[in-house]
Amino acid sequence: MVEIPLTKQQAEMLIRIEAKLLDPPPPSDYIDRVPEKHRLENTKTYMFTHHKDKCAGQYCVIHNMSDHSMRNFPQQFRYDRYLMERICPHGIGHPDPDDPKASDRYESIHGCDGCCAGA
């Protein structure tokens, strides 16, 4: 699978869409905030992400990662599933435990080799 990173314009468009879906509505300056550029852990890949205020006080795959057993695996964002994965040494993508979708029964399905056990 080839990863195509978002451009700044695409990231800004996603923030505008996200702002329309939030309940309650976000602060008036939410849409005007510039997306933050972050390097995915243990990779050379950068991506534009939500502002750190959005996830303050909770685990986040970008801003506040938990101390799970896959922290030393590189992160990879799956644009087809809108899900962050950790790639184990065997090349298998495992849902990142800090991604909210990782606890979803359907979204957490993956070709597991056991490397994510206990994460």
C-alpha cells in the first residue's frame, strides 16, 4: 500500500468538515487554526493533524500516547480506514491502541500475528 500524505489544503478542508460535525459546535476560531504538522512515531513520515486542544486530557495517537507494548513499532496512518496502525517487525499492521477505532469490534479486525497481544 502506498501512503499519500495530505496537503495543507486537504488538511484544512478536513478540519472544516470536522468542525461542522462536532456537537456542541467548536469555538469560533476553530476553523481558522492551522493544522499541525507531526512526525509519526518511529518513522520519517509527517502528516497534518488536529490541534492538540481537541484531544487534551485523553490518549491520542499523536499528542498523548499511552505506554503500550507497541510503542517501538512505527506508526502508519491508513487513509482507507482512517485508522492509525503500528507496523510490527513482521510487517503486519496492528491497530494503534490509542486510536479510538482500535476498541471497535469491526475496526480492530486485522491480520494478526500476535505482536499486539497485551497492548
